[in-house]
Amino acid sequence: MRIAQVGLGAWGANLVRNVDVLAELTWICDSSSERREQLARRHPGARATESVAELLADPELEAVVVATPVPTHYALAKQALEAGKHVFVEKPPTMRAAEMEELVELSERSGLVLMPGHLLLYHPGVRKLKQLVTTGEPGEVLCIYGNRQNLGTIRKDENALWSLGVHDLSVILHLIDEEPSETWAQGNAFLNPGVEDVVFCFLRFPSGKIAHLHLSWLDPHKMRKLTVVGRDKMAVFDDMELERKVTIYEKWPEQKAETFGEWQTRTGDILSPKIPSEEPLRLELEHFLRLVRGGASGSEARDGLAVVRVLERLQDALTRTSS
Ligand SMILES: NC(=O)c1ccc[n+]([C@@H]2O[C@H](COP(=O)([O-])OP(=O)(O)OC[C@H]3O[C@@H](n4cnc5c(N)ncnc54)[C@H](O)[C@@H]3O)[C@@H](O)[C@H]2O)c1
């Protein structure tokens, strides 16, 4: 399969390394000549260009990976779809729900794959969480909260909601399989004016489940954690752990008739299932290639649209309330 990659920055370099192993990397493209030259040395089989139009004109090219800054995603993904190429676009795929809707419709009309790069959905730890929730092991899910904090990376063209929150939101919507009926966000831009670096979000879902996110690049703790609280068990996905990526706590509240309705807490085993240590990025790109071979997306593009819709609602709340 012949693939081009547009955007060869810090993250793009990881993507292109995998693309070159999994498919035929025929083009690499970046507006920076320095990045083009650096990556051309590592990927000598690919033609390097600064022109997206030039690579899209290649009739043998089947798919394009877009890993440029977020504000450019929509235009580049649209250009590639209009040229008849399948598209993998880094997260968040667009900055507005209307733009993502347009891309989804365009891809569906043209029978092309459009896959947003929601990396965590391909993480074996998150797959385990999804399996737990689907089989009902934690019982009814009551609430989920995410912690995505660190000191840095301090970005200028995406705030903490769009840069960090997009990861947790993609997983929460995937686990709960509903869109929230209520969204609330507050935060502050302490470092770069207009770019919120500390954000708190709250979501309430039609089923009554609730979720919370703490997103920050101004924090002493490096945390990459999602906690799922069920009625019977609780599960934690902690991406900072090397071995215990998922921990299941047999902890639950119980009401016994003889205690006249009083709640008591019960504690059982604490378990860590084995999680394969495969690179999530490799798994994500393999999934994209499978979709391209099959000639159509599954629910990936529409799931990505739901994520952008919720991000947009949270951003509206953030803009109203933050300073
Ligand atoms: N999935 C993840 O875990 C993850 C992690 C980091 C970044 N990302 C995403 O990956 C994308 C890229 O992030 P990054 O950290 O590599 O950014 P970066 O700023 O390091 O790199 C972006 C590159 O795109 C190039 N570029 C900009 N506009 C271009 C254009 N119109 N045509 C061609 N090249 C262009 C720049 O010269 C630069 O080399 C972003 O969407 C980001 O959100 C995803």
C-alpha cells in the first residue's frame, strides 16, 4: 500500500517510522526544509516534497497520513479526500464539529477511509478496560474520571482541552457509548494568553453516569490515568505504570438488611491482568491499513465527530468562564 505522510514534527517522526515498516512510504512532506532533510535521511525510499498538491497528484498514492498542527488538519484532510485518497488524521481531526461533519460526509460519499488518530483506543490497556465494561465485570458504571497532568509540553496553538482532553474524551465516549447531555468546563490561561493550560471538565450522560477530567501542563505530577468506578468493582488504567497498566479493585459498597439500610464497604482482591506491551501507535496504524484494504471506515470517523462535538461544547463553556 502506497502512503504519504504530511507533517514530520516530533510526533510525525514516530508515525512515519511505523508507516515505513507497515506499508510503502512513497512520499514525505513538510513545510520545513530542515525537517524534510532530516527525515529523508531516515527514509531514503520516500520522495520528499514541500508541496501537498504534488504528492496528491500521484495516481499510485492510496492514502495520506496527516500529522501537522491541529489548525491545518481540516484543510489538508479535505484536500486529500477530494483527491481520492484515504486519510489518517492526527487528533483532534478538526477544530469544529461542522468541519468534521463535512469530512465524514465527504469520506462516506467517496467511499474513502477517514480515521482520526485517537491513539488510546488502540492501547491494549484501554482495550482491556473496554472488555471489562462490555462484559459487565465492574457492574453498572457509575463514574469515570481522567487525570492527564504534567509540567509541559506547553503548547501555543492548542489548549489543554484540545491537546490533552481529546485523549480522555475519546476513551470515555468509547467506554460509555453515549454522548453527554450536560457539559461544563472551567480553566485558566496562566502562561500564554488565550491558551488554557489548566482545565477541569464535567460531563453528565443521559444514563446518569458522570465523568470528570483534570487536564494540565502546569502540574508537579505526571499522570496519565483513567479510573472507572462501577457498582461492583473499580478499574484503573495507568499509562505511567510499566507493568500494571490496568488494576481491578474488588471494592464495593453494600447495604445489608440487618444493618437497616446502612452502607458498608467491602474489599476483595486487587488484580492486575496481563496487558500485551505492543506499541499502541503500531496497532493504530495497522488498524488504518486494515480499513484501507477493506475499502471503508467502520465507526471511526463518526466516533471522531462525536469527540469533536463534545470538545466544541466544552470549549464554549471554557470560553464563557475562563480568564
Ligand atoms: N496521538 C498522540 O499521542 C499525539 C502526540 C503528540 C502529538 N499529536 C498530534 O500530532 C500532530 C503533530 O504534532 P507534533 O507534536 O508532531 O507537532 P510539531 O509542531 O512538532 O510538527 C508539525 C510539523 O508539521 C509541519 N507543517 C505545518 N504545517 C504544514 C503544512 N501545511 N504542510 C506540511 N507540513 C506542515 C511543521 O513544519 C512541523 O514539522 C498534532 O495534531 C498533535 O495534536 C498526537
